[in-house]
Amino acid sequence: MAMDDREAAHRAASDAEQVAWVDEQDRPLGGLPRAELRERGLISRGTFILLFNSRGELCVHRRTLSKALYPGYWDVAAGGMVQEGEDYAESAARELEEELGIAGVPLSEHGRFFFDEPGNRLWGAVFSAISDAPLRLQPEEVLEARFMTVDQAQVQQPCCPDSLKALKLYLASCS
């Protein structure tokens, strides 16, 4: 299968995934396919995992062009939608391993925020992890990744606005 076919198949499976559906107070309402939540402007749950190396540099990656939201954008956080029946911490650990190949590292939670933009309404939980293990990028979702200072990460353009909000919450929680 060519990369484009694999990405398209991944996108179709992703759109059909049953994700957590919540209200504006983050109370669970059930699960719906990801694409339906997006189309109907409903609220889902997402996780944002800030991966640092031992030098304090942040892993920033570029999203594939097949992504429904922010294709080709730089992203300061690994992460994704919380699946139906999954809690934020389970989702964060799963997403960090799927996208960047980092598993078995402690995750610290730094709070939650509501993000509300057309096509992207979610409650986000922010986590951080530290690892110097080699990255294993998920080819259907990640084009490239590199570590850089937090200041450099915040000026990468174009950058996912929801992940930037997650990074700001993290920085506020650490100050």
C-alpha cells in the first residue's frame, strides 16, 4: 500500500472511531463517531501530551496532510481524542505510544481546558512526560519530529491552536 492509501485508510478508520461525547461541563453523554461529533459541532475529550527530553527541550512534530484538523501544521503536543469508555490518563498513555513510540513513562497531569473553535470543540487534559528514548513516529499521523526549546516551539508556524493553549496551561501550572 502506498503512503497515500495508508493515510487515507487511517483517516477513514479515525473518522469512524467512537470517541467520548461530553457537555460544556465535561460530563459524559456517551460515544459518537469522531466525524459525526465534528460535523454536528458537539464536544469531545482530547489529550495533549508534552514530551520533553532530559535537557528540557519539547518534542514538536508536523502533522500529516491527511489529518482532518490542522493538516501539515506543527504540533507541540502528542495526543488525540479520548475513546468512549476511556479516561484521560489512559488516552494520554495510548496516544503517546501510538504517535511517538514512547511507552512506560510516568505522565504528570497539569489541568484541563475548554477549546471552542468551529470544527474543534473539546475538553482537553494536559499531561507531560520526560524521555530520552528514540522516537518511533506513526507514519499515518506524523511527518517529522524534533526537540527544541519551549520558546522556539511557540513560534513554529503554522501551529495547532489547541495544542498551544495546552502548552500555555502547562507553563502556567509550572510557574
